[in-house]
Amino acid sequence: MRGLRPLFKLSRLIFVPLRRTSVKHTDTYKKTMDTQAYRILLYYCYVPVEDPESYREEHHALCLRLNLRGRIIIASEGINGTVSGLTSDCEAYMAALHADTRFADIDFKIEANEGHSFNKLYVRVKEEIVNADLQHVKPYEATGIHLSPADFRNIKNDPDVVLLDVRSNYEHGVGRFKNALTLDMENFREFPERVEELAKDPSLEGKKIVTYCTGGIKCEKASAYLLERGFKNVYQLHGGIIKYGIEEGGEDFEGKCYVFDNRVAVDVNSVNPTVVSTCHICGTLSDRMVNCANAECNLHAPVCEACGITMEGACSEECRTHEAKRPYDGTGAYPKQLNGYDPYHNSVRKKRNAHAGSEA
């Protein structure tokens, strides 16, 4: 059926237990958390926010005080963010959000890092906290049943369970759960169309549908929309792949988990890591994610080290000889230049004069 693709068969993996503030049950993870001074926080919360623009300014000021960097989206339906900072600053940030009754139940996914995972700070107001063109769907009113990572691990191999990956092609192309169903989507806005295809699939009748994504935010809206479209027995992996890896060791997640910061993709399987993605150029197994050296192409795809060297970081011969090709340093990463970046710029925005139609 178009739009649905069963996952590659791969080797099994294994994991460990979970708690609200995620701590991986491995000596390596504990040592990393103890020795690395920075933290990366991944979180979201679907909750009504009455004045998103005013809260954006308040939130931006909080991040500036705590020297945080990252991307935060605020909408009338809630907040979605990934930020990095020193451990003490991240702890203060979590405490501040938990002190706000609207965000008291935010479940932070916490990982250690050597430094900031972002170059800049962005706090923006948008229509949705994850772009799906489903503004009418309110996950805080109705959504799929939450499964803890431990519960997910216990039922994921049940013959009556279908694991539904609600991420885009470039995400599940790098890693996904064993035997999961992936959707052919370039972005999450295509999800409603894929749901119409799912509704016509007789193999899903009577099955428990368990949605999963990176950190849980897409699952909230995806499972809510599935319920709206008449699906029964809809569940979601609480905290997503990241929380499952931290708390249960990542059993049966094959490949790496794509993330939306400078790390690009991270390991979540702490037992038998395996690779499922293939080099865009030669087709050999590779989970080394790069951007094409041609700035006008900038294709984000796995490319093995050998092809990276041979093609000088380009994804094709056309891009290798293109005038916009950037110098290749072996990483395939081309961070945006700061170009006089000022984190305080637009921290407080000018209010539009309703009568004159100009900025005050």
C-alpha cells in the first residue's frame, strides 16, 4: 500500500527501567552525566496559552538570564522546545517551568553533552507547536493512551500490536523500531493523508496502534487525530524514543535516532547497536549524517566516510563540481555563521499601532 513501508529486519537489542526525570541504567550513561558540564533538555506540553506573544517575551527573557540556547516554539496550544546549557542553568530552567501551573507536568528528557548543542537561541510564536495543519486537534482534550517505556517494551512484540512511526522519511530512514510501520512523509503535514490510507488497510483492523516519535510531541497530536478519524485502541510511547532509550535501554530500536540539534543523530540502543541506513552514494550501510557541500543543494543524508572524501562532501558529481560547493572538512556539517548574532534582538518586540497600522 502506498505510503506504508514495513521496516527492515534487523538484530534485536536490549534495555533497562525508567523514572520521571530520565536516567539511563548504565554505568556509561551515569559517568557521562557526572563528567559532562552541559545538559540538553527536550520537552513539550500541550496546554492552552492565552497570550502566546506576551509569554514568548517572558520566556525569552528567562532563557537569556540562564544563558540557554536552543529552539522554543510557543503557540496557543502549548510549548515545544529543545535547549542546552550548563547543568545548573538547566536545573533552574526546569524549576521555573514546573513552578508555572500550566507546565507543572512537563516531562523533561535530559541528556549530557560536552557543550551547547545549539549556536543560537530562538523563541518563536507559531500556529502550532509542531506543524501539522491540525490546529483544531487538541491533545489536552483527547489523545492516545500513554505507555511508559517499560509498558511499551512489554507489549511491542505482541502480535496484536502495530508500532506506527509518525516521523518523516529523513528521520525513520536513520533508525526505527524493529517491524514498525513507517509512513512515506516528507513532513508531518502529510500525516492526515497517510491516515486515510491507514483507514483502508484491512491488516490494521482490531489491532492496537502504538504511535511513537522522537520525544512524544508528534505522537500526542497523531494519536489524537487517529481517534478523531475513528480508530480504536490508540496508544503512544510516552516521552518517545529518547525517553525509551534513557530508561529502558532502547531494546529493538534499530539504527540511530534523528534529533533536531547539532548532534543530528544519537544512539539510543545501549546493547546491540545496529545500522539500518545506507550511504546515499554507494549504498553501503552508514549512519553518518551529512549535508551536501553544495550550499544550493544541502541534501541531508547518510554518506560514508570514503564517499565523503571521494566526493569532497558532495552528494553527486553535479554537486561536487558546482560553484556553490563549500570546503569539506570531513564532518559534512556547515554551522550557520553567527553574523553579528545578538540573543537580545527581538527579545521584546514592538507593538503594532492598531489605529495607524505602523509600529510604535
